[in-house]
Amino acid sequence: MIGQTLGHYRIEGKLGEGGMGVVYKARDTHLDRIVAIKVLAADTTADSGRRQRFMQEAKSASALNHPNIITVHDIAGEAGMDFIVMEYVPGKTLGELIPRKGMPLGAALKFAIQIADALAVAHQAGIVHRDLKPGNVMVTEEGQVKILDFGLAKLTENIGAGEDMATRTMKPATEEGMILGTSAYMSPEQAEGKKVDTRSDIFSFGAMLYEMISGQRAFQADTRVSTLAAILNAEPKPFDADVPNDMQKIVNRCLRKDPARRFQHMADVKVALEEIREESESGGLQRPRGAETKGRPRWVLPAVVVLVIVVSAAIGSWLFLRERKPSVTAAALKVTPLTSLPGEEDFPSLSQDGNVIAFAWKNPEAGNFDIYIQQVGGGPPVRRTADPDDEIAPSFSPDGRQIAFLRLKSGFEEIFVMPALGGSERKVYSGPIYVSRPFLSWTPDGKYLITLRPGKIVLMPLESGEEKTVQTRGLAIPGGFPSGVSFDPVAKQAVLHYSTGYENGDLFLYDYAGEYELRGEPRRLTNDSRLILGFAWGLEKGSVIFSSNRGGNRGLWSVRAGSPPEKLPFGDDGVQPAIAPAAHRFVYAQQTVDSNLWRVSLKRSEPASQISISTREEAMPDISPDGSRVVFCSMRTGNWEIWASGLDGSRPMQLTNLAGPRTVHPHFSPDGQKVVFDAVIGEHRDLYVVGADGGPLRRLTSEGENFRASYSPDGRWLCFTSNRSGRTEIWKMPAEGGELVQLTHSGPREGFFSPDGKLIYFLYLSQEGIWSVPVDGGPETKVIEKGWLVTGWTMTPLGIYLLDDTAAPRFSILFYDFAGLRLRQVATLPNKWKVPPVETFAVSPDGTWLIIAQQDQINSDLMLVENLR
């Protein structure tokens, strides 16, 4: 095989061989990267039923996105060979690293916590490994763990061949060797051929952990049969006396024969191991009596004394010099779940004393958000609203006596204020929805509510008087608009979130005086136009804690003027931070979203079919002109990237690997050979082109913020959105690059060429309706009364399709027919279809079906951080 090619992969060398096949080192000639290819043995996929089950399982495993799980790039077949393309990981297996007498406790914990974290993510996605063992865990030179072969054990199951076959995980080369090695890590239920679940992996993990600590297998005998008998009936030998009691308890609980008596969730195992590590590092770990002096040289105590003196001096110096650092001390933090209700808990707001939290909960049974309050110290949540519409964004008044919140109705919003602990609500505003992040807060004196209107920040009095507009002079973001503001009464400063798109923007710091009049030049706190999902003042003067995807996935960061943002040691997938400085308490929502692409018929009554399988977000599809492929955006690698696949999700291919904050808005060229998209590389968003089958990227723009591009019908032109003129407008340019021409002058956000190429249809972010303008310039004309950027629309040769959410939760597909020049309903999505907020669907060229994104799962719980310093 060396020197041969499989697809676009050139084989460069052999890495290893096992019962399931041979692993090669290869080069991906499209993306110019080194990969590992596992060519499966012919007899493992000879049975069509087993092969189909394997392909489905492998697709699910390929969607796992975790730094400690090897990434599956492709699953394909060629010349009668099935193969899997994976991330290439240089390093050694965990089995090669385990010494004869076991690892030091710190090293074992370092690897075990990574493995536990990865398994917890896989189990949450419904995937069981089934073949955990040291040989299936790679460790890089930097000490990073990578778990191999997720989903592959399913391949060797031969349904209908008898229970004994269910225990096989690899085809043996000999009776001893491969099978014996794998058998040593089986769970009892796996050894008996029973159905397994995630608790089987917990047992196998316990067997690995035992071996990491002791250097010996937990269950080992001379033959495969006797090894399985030991798993079913015997207990492993006790650890040596120097192994901490708590560690022994964790391993024993993982290795219990009855699955009901083991740890039930791998996340719990991870937490227990992390506690062991913290106690070990702090010196408070309980060891068996006598173990603390075992083998200790006489020089250890004096050396420890000297070490303590040196470390104390270093800590003192660090405390003296840390004045300019964000005020987060990882060792002092305690992070615990505050809520664990079914459904979504979002928009937390803490009272000033930190004792009460208000939040919005979407109970699955109710189907809508209501406002609840709960004592932070314990007790059940108390429901405070009961309207069938969504109530969100609760906000405590500075004195803690009132809560303001938003009620969202079809096309407009209402703002209410109610007593925090009981009493009737009072409406203080009703008007059109401003399409931005839901935002509501108070001025520090409690006289005004702070809310948003198109392009401005408004102070709204609670009793009488006129609204005040907060001026934002001096802001140098062409086309930006305010998405949030918070005032600090002590520092007389305001932090503003300015958006350059529906989701992306930056934070700025202003000084203010008098009635909240901003003054002076703004100071940038961030400068990368990333997704920002909430922010709050930190404990130190001028510091801000915010949620961003600047590190890839969503997480929490701390920043202050003049210093770069720093990642907090907690808060992965954290959004919407809320802080009570006086109580040193901090609450955030830990949110995970799984959206997938589905195919829905527009002509016949038939069930929708899922075409993408991932545990992360997939959105923004576009269908090729011949109707055979789909290009879309996916978060499956940890960042938004462009992917392509067949209409059934087959042969997924990653077209970009930019690892930026947002690589989005893909659109096919009319000949189906190229894909145009926009991405943030560096400080600006620009347009790029890539081949529909991958290859090098070509940059098309280099000034301002440029996004949402699409081709003219003849492929000669692109229309796109840009703020290069000082305001967001629609522009056009030659598809191969060249002079840019501005077409609009009223601030629209997205456009498409008409099928004849003579008009550009466009719409706005903050007003309803679809408009048109001639491609050579001219008057802007309103064509359709309906149309809303955040609910989605698309252009086809037959007309315009748009998503109507006025009857939500049941969404309708409307069609504007170019032939009849009328708008009509052509389909209704299944009841309570959960549509992501932006860019959600594409229609086939013949208008018979569409591909649309659905939020299949949203999990959100509130987390409490105490001892924040």
C-alpha cells in the first residue's frame, strides 16, 4: 500500500496492525495534512447488515468533538476496501507508558481525568466505546490524551450469531494476545453477552485506572476463559498501602459487578478524580496509616521546609505584582450546579446580596419560558409568571425589590416590572421587537431601565418622564450597532457591546458623567469580532467577565483595558454571566446546543429525514445547482467550518480548517464547482472562495467587514454585505475579484441576485419586508411586506422562499412566485420545530423539498461559582 492512494489520501507508511485491520500514515492531498487511515479487514464488513450498522455508528462517533477524542475526518470505501480517515496523533499508547509498578499518582490522575472527561461527552451523545483499554488511548509528547476507535467495537458484533459473539471486540490473530488483552477490560455484562450501556465503559475505565496505579491488570489469568471468569467472580488485589483511601474507593466503585452499584455517570467519576487531585496538590489527601512515612529519606523534611519558604516568597511576590491581572483565583473557586431542571434554564440575574437568583426556565411540559426565582442556598424554584408567551431576561433592581423582564409576543415585545418576592406585574413598555440579543438592565440608581432600540440605547423611566437616549459618540465601528450596556457606579464607567452582525461584535469601555452621558474616546476591550453571549462587571475596578467563542467553543473570559483577555479556569460552554460582587458569587448558564440538518418535502406528506449527525451545531445549508450535494456550516471540530456532503449526509468533507471564530454563509457557484463564504482571519471579516471538493482558499476582499456573499446566475458577479462605506450596505464585485460597486444606501444586511440577474433582492436586520434594487443602481423598492433576516429566506429560480414565524411554534414556509407575483403558504413545519435564530434553510432547484436546520437538543443549567476573588 505504501505510495498508493485511497481517494485523495496518499499512503506514506504503516503505523500498526490489529485484528480489525491495518493503520497507515497518509497525506490528505486536498488539505495538505498528515492523517491516519485504518483500512478495515475485509471480513469485518463482509456482512451488509453489520457494515450498515458500523457506518451509522461511525458517523455518530465522527461527530464527537473533544480535545481528548481522536477526530474522524472521513469514512469511505474504494476498490472494495472500507477505511476510516482519522487525525494523526504522534506519541505512545497509554499501555506503553504504564511502568511495571504503576504510575505516580499525579501522572495517573492527569491522564485519567482527561479520559473521564472525553467519555462523559461521548456518553452524553449516546455513544458507548465498548473497547476501552490502554492500547486504545494515545498520549502525545505534551501529555494530551487521545481516545481511539470510538464506535468501532460495534462493527464486530454479529447480531443473531449467539450471545457468545457479543463479547468479541477484535478478531483474534491467536487465542492468546489480542483477545486476551481486550478481555481483561470487559465489564461483567459484556463478558456474559448481555446488552451494555455507558456503565460498561465505567467498569473498563476502572480496570484501566487500576492498572495505571498498580502496574498490574485488575483481572488476569492464563486463558481467555479464566480471565472472563475472574471478571465475573473475582475481585482485584488490594492496592499497596501508599495508594490514598479515596482513590481506592473510586476504583472499587467503578469495578463493582452490578452496574446499578457503580458510578452511574462518567461525569461523576471525573469530579471525584478532580477532587482527589485538588486534595493531593493541597497536601490534604488522606492516605492509609503509615503510608505517609513509607520509604521517606531523612533529607525530605528539611527540603520541604526550604521549599515552603521559597514558594511562600514567590507567592508573596506574585500577590504584590498581580495588581493588573483579572481578579480570578482558581484555587479559591468552588463551582457547583445551582439548577438541574429538565429543559432550558437561561438569563440568570443575581440580587445584589447574592442570595436570590431570578432566571427564565423553559419547562418541556409547558413549552415556553417563564420567570422563576430561587434561593441560592437551597430550596425549590418559585414560578413568578404564567403567561403562555415567552418571558425572558429577568433583571433585579439595584435594591433587590423588583424584577424587570421581557415578554415576547408575535412581532412585538413588552417590558414588565414586578415585586421580586410576590405581587402583580406592571407593564411599562410595548413596541416592536428590536432584533438583537435580549437585553434588559437597570441604571445603578434604579431610576431607569436600560433597553435597546434600533441603533441606540434607551433609558426608560419607571414612573413618569421622557425616555433618554444614551449617546455613543466616538465609536469607530462602521456599521456597528449597540447590543448591550452596563454601568459601573463606582468607577463611573460603562461597558458596551457593539455588534457587527447578529452574533459577532466587540466590547468597549467608556467613561460617563451626569445622567449617564458617555464621554471621551472608547477603549477597546476586545478586538476580534467574536460571538459574545453576555458580560458582567468583575470584582476589580474596570474588569469585565464575558462569554465568547474566541477560544473555539463558548467559554468565559476576563478582560480589562490595556490587557488581553484571559480564559477563566471554569465555564466551558458558559454564557450569560451574572455577578454579585458583595457576596463574591457568580452564576452563569452552561449551555450546549445540538442543531442538525433535516430534509423536508414541500410537495408530499412524508416524514422529515435527518441528513447530518453531530453533537454540535450545524446550520446555514446551501444546495448545489444540480440538487446532488449540500454545503453547510458545522461546529463539529470546535469551530464553525464549512463542510459538504451528499443529500443523505454521506461522504462528509471538511472544506475549511481555519479554526477561526466564525467561518460561515457558504453558497455554491452556479456551476457547482466553487463555494463562496466569509470568515474572520485576524481582525476583519472577508470573503473567500474554495473548491466544492476542497483545495486552497482564495481571498476576495481586504477592507472593512464583508459577509453574506452569493453569486449572480451567470457566475460573473457576487453581491455581498459590507460596511466599508461607514454603514452596512449591499455591494457587488466581479466573482474573480476587481472593482467594488455600492448598490444600496439604506442599511440592508443581505442580498440575492434575481434569477435574470437584473435585480438584487435584500432585507434588513431590524425591519420587516423584502426589497429590490437594480444591479446597475437605482431606486430601492419594497416587494414583499413579509421577510425577516433572523428567521431565514432563500432565492431559487422559481421565486423567493421565506420562513414565517408569526404563528410560532408552528412555522410556515411562504413562497413568492415570480410568475404570479404573489405570496402564498406552501408548507408547514412539524409542530414545535425548533429553528435556530439565523440562516436556517435552502430549497431544492425544483422547489420540491428543502433542507432546514433544527435545534434537536438544547441543554442549559445554571452553575454557581463561590469564593470568587
